[in-house]
Amino acid sequence: MKNEFGFFKKFFSNSVNKKDKLIITIDREHGSGGFEIASIIGKRLNIPVYDEDVIELKMLESSINPENIKKDDSFLQGTIQDLYRENYSYSQEDITNIDASFLANSKTIRDLAKQGSCILLGKCANYVLKGHEKTFDVFICADREYKIKRLMRVNKVDEEKAISHMKKKDNRRKNHYNKFSGGNWGCANEYDLCINSSSIDNEFIADLIIKTSTKKE
């Protein structure tokens, strides 16, 4: 497998240039190593990685206030309105705090994608960018025992806490995705590539994602 790594690294060393925008979205099960894999890809291609926390921070930095979205109808007059209208009958009174936060994050995601190549984790990024940016959408899962052991090792917690954190995170991600996309989180037909990271080295997975993403038509 080391020889394969070497081949991939050589093959992709100059595969993404400034003219070719590459947007990779990644959804992942908690404990599957998705963020680590995204970070490897980011370093390989020298492009930024934005996870949920960074997207929230970028939203705050851009002064998009979810509270104002409910009061300001002009916010929904651009391309952002279809995200709400696709699954809800739109009226200003219908927008809840959760909906407003989703719309604000969605605008931030689109703004980040317009800036250039990047990797976006979570926040329904594959759905948000559908029809607006060419993306390569990935879902990373892993076997239950692998995730538990990894969370115990990385977070230095016992098995009970690892299981609890895993269930809470995955339920939150699933509910958020299903609510706003109208899709099915983790279902293969939502993504271009689904990978089980349990028995494959993260370096190899990262290079596999790079290879397949650059081949998407």
C-alpha cells in the first residue's frame, strides 16, 4: 500500500491548479475520522477546510445575524430563498430561529465556495451548493466498535461517554440534514462517494477522494 500512496502523491502533486475550482463536501459519522481525512486532503491540495464550527465563526464574522433574517425580507430575495421554499411554504412568519440559522449558514457556505477551492464539512453543504457550485460529495462512515475505540483514544474518555457522544452527534447531524435537505443523511444516493474508514488508512482514503473528485464530470 505504501507504493500506492507514493503513486497517488506523485500523480496529484499538481492536479488542482488555480483555474480549476474543486469543492469537496464531507458528511461523516462521529468517530469515523472524517475531519482528519479532510485535513489531509486540505494539506495535499493546499486548500482550506471548513468544519461546522468554522462555518459558524465565518457567519458571525460576516455579520449575518439570524435574528435579522426573520425581520428582513430582502435577505431571501436572492438565490438563498429556494433553500427555504423547496421544503416549506414561505412566509416571513414561518421562519423559526433554527430556520434562520440554517439560512445564514447556507449563505456563508455559498460565499466560501465562491472564493475558491475548499473542503466543507457538514451543514448540508452538498444540498446547499446543489445547482450553484460543482461539488464532489462524500460520506464517511465506520464500524461501531472502531468509532468507539477511536473516540476513547482521541478524546480520552471511557466507553460509556464515547458511546453517548457518538449517538448525540450522529442524531444531531442526521436530524439537521433530513430536516433541511429533505433527503436521507448517510444514504448512498445523496453522495458521489461513500467510504467505510474502519479498515482503510486515512492517508489512502484522502488520496482516493482526491483521485475520484478530479474525475467527476
